Amino acid sequence: MRLKLTLNIIAFLLPVFLFAQVEETNPPDYIKTINFRSGTNENQLPILNMSDPIILEFDALNGNEDDFYYKIKYYNRDWTPSVLVQSEYLDGFDNQRIREYENSFNTYQIFSHYKLTIPNDQTRGLKVSGNYMIFIYDNNSELVFSRKFMLYENIANVGVVVKRTRDMESIEAKQRVELIVDSNRIQFNNPLQTVNAVIIQNNNLKTAITDIRPQYTLGNQLIYKYDSETSFWGGNEYFFFENKDVRGANNNIQFIDLQDLYHNYMYTNVSRVSQPYTYNPDINGNYVINNLDATNPDIEADYVWMHFSLKADNTIKDKNIHVYGSFNNYAIEEATKMSYDASKNIFSSSLLLKQGFYNYKYVVVNADGEIDEGYISGNHWQTENSYKVLVYYRDLGARYDRIIGYNEGSSVNISN
């Protein structure tokens, strides 16, 4: 009887494990500045053309020159495990050591900069477009971190237009995205079942709108003119700082201090939720590594303790507040949590970040784990946001989801 009960439990749970969405594993404290590149362009959100090389870089701050290994897996459009076996999506082998690394030069913080390039001698390439996850392991075969990346084909044209929402209740705070998809190389069969679009705001995959079906078709054009289904909160422009010259106070840095490492103390920010919108150019949550005096910022840009502070008011004193941005893949973790100092009436926190130009904002994390980006920053329809659109296609009888089209749009020219 007990054996039968155990087997029933296993039979019940097995589909849950097989078809659960995969989530990224955040790195430990000694792994920093995880970047994807395609050619010379940095991609905090790695959406890459199949014809371009894939370059993953990261720093290990323990100074041990550890060995790291990588594995690559393929997933369906909803990030559930694919039925494809490795030989169907990967040419060559994975589970190989990352052989290219350099040690830091002329920095207070010792680190090793690792670089993985695909194709290489062992992994000659990836065969199909779609969703991938790369897993980085240490010498003990323990998972260090994982990151999602996506490869696309240029088979379909994707038109992206950003407009104000038509919902009068949120017309001052939301933006909506309209799409037109067409192709002269694919005859879309039953597009309501075979075509899905994903819209990503400001390179944040965690807030993406998924499973968007065509609203109607016009010939071989797929039209998406939804309102609430493709609407995002407008948010506000990001705060920023720049410390490419670590020895001097630059943009939005009040003063510096040198202890074991440099410490940069930023001006105290204030809540903007009740303030009118003010245009302030940003890079939509991203960051760029840079050192004014370096020829190779990858190994010559130093790590600096950045001290953030936010003036408290009665609306946020009892809230769970975090520093938020792509510097850590928009992760909410203990390191990003701010602590309240009643004597100064401010929230403060410190993060160890590599020199450069950074965007960030403050967000409230509710008791259920939901992130409220507008609670402190406010939401405005005028905010300049970037949008990336992926179009997935699985033809009738196919076994995997291709990404057949990709395009970007911006709300800089938003219309009604």
C-alpha cells in the first residue's frame, strides 16, 4: 500500500518537474558583471542573431583563477524543457572548460575576467533559433549561475509602434505596444495556434508580456492592436551615476573615500511619485563598463563600493525597498535591500560594482514578492522606454519553437 502511494505521488509530481518553467540561478557574491556580447556590442539582455558569435563574460573576485565549465540547454518558448536532444540543437559538445581568462591589472580589487566565445573548437555552433540557457559550473560540478539567451532568424518582418493606452483610468500612466508581423518566406498556418509574440520592456525579461496571439490577420499580415493585453506601466526615467574616473567625484557622486577599495557616496535621491514628469535621458536600466584611464576596461576597471541613499517619507518608511537595475539582471536579493536609518530619515545600501555608467531605480517589494516599480518613481505615459519584440513560430507538427522575427521600438515618439 505504501509503495503504491509513493508511486502515485511520483506519477503526480513528474509532469510538474518536466514541464515547469526554468528560472535563472543568480551568482554568488564573488561572481560579478555578467555580460553577453555579440561582436563589439554589449547585450544585458542577450537577444542575438544566429549568424553572430555568442560571447559571455564575467568576473570572479576570489583571486583563485578557478576553472569554470559550461553547459547549454534548449527550451520551448515558455521556458519549459524541449523534447529536442542535444545533437538536434548543438553542433559539437558542451560541458567544456572556459579556457580564456585574464587577471585584473592595476586594480585594488583582484579579479579574473573570463570570456567564453561560441563557436569554438568544442562547441561549433547552435543549429536552431529559440530559447537557450547557459549553465556555468565550478570545478566541483556545482552550479555557479545560469543565464537565458535567445537566438533569432530574420524570416519575418516585425513592425513596432508605441502608443498611449486607451484605458481612461490609466491613460496618464501606461503605454501600449502595437505590432504588425508579415513574411514573404512563411505562409502562416493557423497563426492563432502557431504564432506567439513576446514584448520586453527595458531589457527586463522578468516583466515581459508573453503568449500574445494575433488579434486578426490581413492577408499574410498578423495584426496586434490590443489595449490592456500589451500595455506596460510607463514608469519614470532611471537615476544614474558615472564613476569612470574613480578618484574624482563625477556625475551624481557626492564624495569618495579610499579604504581597502574605493567608496563612492552618491547624493541622496527623493521619491518622485508625486512630482510631474521631467525628461532625463537614460539608457533604460542598463550599464556600460568604462575606465577613463584604461585601454582595456575588462581587466583595468576597478570595483567600487557604491553607497545609495533615498530620503524617507511617511509613504515608504515601512516598505521593503530595493535598488533595481540590470547590473544584477534585475534580481531582488539581500544585497540590494535598503535599510532604514531613523536618525537620518533615509534608506541606504551599498553595492560592489565595476567602474562605469549605471542606471538604477528604487522599487518596493510587497509581502507576496510582487515588485512595484512605480511606487517610488511614479508612472508617466511620456517616459522614454525601449521595447524588444520576439515572434515565436511552431508550425503544425513541429517539435520546437523558432524565433522567426525580432525588432525594437521606443516610446520617444509615442503617439495617441
